[in-house]
Amino acid sequence: MIDQALFSPEQMVGSVSPSADVVIVDEDKKNASWPFTYSIDVILGDQVQLTGYGLDVSLGGTMVVNSTSGKPVYGRGELNVTTGTFLIYGRPLDISRGRIFFNGGSVDNPLLDIRAEKSFAAREAGQKPITVGIAVSGFVHDYRVELFSSPAMEDSDIVSYLILDRPLGAGEGSSGIVASALERAGLGGGNRLLDQLTGILPDAQLYVSSGDGGDDRSVVILKQLTDNLSISYDFNLFTNDGLFNVSYNFGSGFSVQTSNSFETNLAELVYSFER
């Protein structure tokens, strides 16, 4: 039994994982597993905490960890978040449900079922209280992140509630919500790029985009400067990474697209056609 423990993983900033098509030649696979056979019953006590990556939670539950010589470590059981918060843009969300399932597979790929939310009292008489938050589900190696609300609302309003504690007002400049997000992420203040964006994108489109990855959900502001030229700023909701994009359409199916951040600079020539 583990009566008391504090897990505080070191955060990796700026690391880049190899792409799926990378093949490591002569990789030593002999150390992929321990050369031991064991079975350990793990019981978490009342003072087991996990902090890091925006989490500050207390854990409980039981699981069995097994290993057979020459094979990966696997586990069976369930861990629960008894109390805790998840920090996003410097704003804490209460974790209303936090379960981690080990179903006999590898211990580094459990099944997640986590909801973190924030509630607001009714703004006017006769209205219902409002709840907004994020839900994480799926296996660790292929998880999904979704925004939710009650009552139902647009993703942009959910993001606005998470950042500004209110919905995005009619006619409100879209750069304001991104500016607030950057400020809470510690990227505001003297950020020259932010100052330029708030000046040149007062009437830009605002939307929330979803990519293929679990943490690939971003607030995007897009401005069509001319018929052929557009610029956008993509701010990831969960990694706090920003990406400035420029796209120019030459016509006849040809266009050039550039993407710039603090760590990468990319440019590509694109040809598209309709079949």
C-alpha cells in the first residue's frame, strides 16, 4: 500500500517526437522489458498526489501490476481522481470525473475518462445555470479531447467562458479572446506579434478547429486581406503554442503557404485540382 506520495513529472518543453515513418536502424530491443517475473498489488492511500501539466489532483484506487520475463509490464485495475483541478489559461477547472482504467494491457497506455468543468450562475432570471468544460477519453496513445457545455453552445462561446467567464458578445472583436488566452498563458504584455494581430485583425473570423490528435484543438482567427491573400493565427488550447500562417493563391491551382512559430518556420508550394 502506498500511504503517501507526490508525483511531479518534469515537463518537457520544446521536445519533438519522431514522425510515424521514422525507422531506427539497429535499435537495441533487448532492454524493452525487465528480465523478471512479478505480480504486485498496488493500493493508493489518502495522500497520493499528482502535480504537473496543469493537474493538481489526489489519486485513489487499486491495481495489479504484472510482468513476465521478456514481455512488457501490464496492469489491471482502476485509479480515480478523488479531488483536484486542471489549469487552463491560468483558470482552474474542477475535475468532476477522473478515472484511469487498466484493462490488462500495457501500463503506459491506460484508458482515460476525465471531465473538468466550470459552472456559472444563471445570468438572468428564468435561465438555467451554465456549465462548460473539457472531456478527455480514449487510450493515452490515442486520446480525444472535446469541449462541452450545458446548455449547448458554440465552441467559440465555450472557449470564451473558459477564458473570460462570459460568452463572446455580438460584434465583439475576435482578437480579444485570443489576446486574453495569450495573456493567461504568459505570452502577452510586450508580445509584438500580439500587438500586430489586435491591430490588423479587428474583424477577423473566429472559430475552434479540431485536428487528428487528442490535443490538437485550437482557437483560430482568420483574416482575408484580399481575394488571394489571407493570414491567420492558430493558438492551441492545450499546449499553448501559437502558429502564424500566411496563404497566397496564385491562381490555376497554385498557392504558397507559410507557417511560423517561435520554434519552426515552414513554407510549402501547393497545387490542387478538382476531379
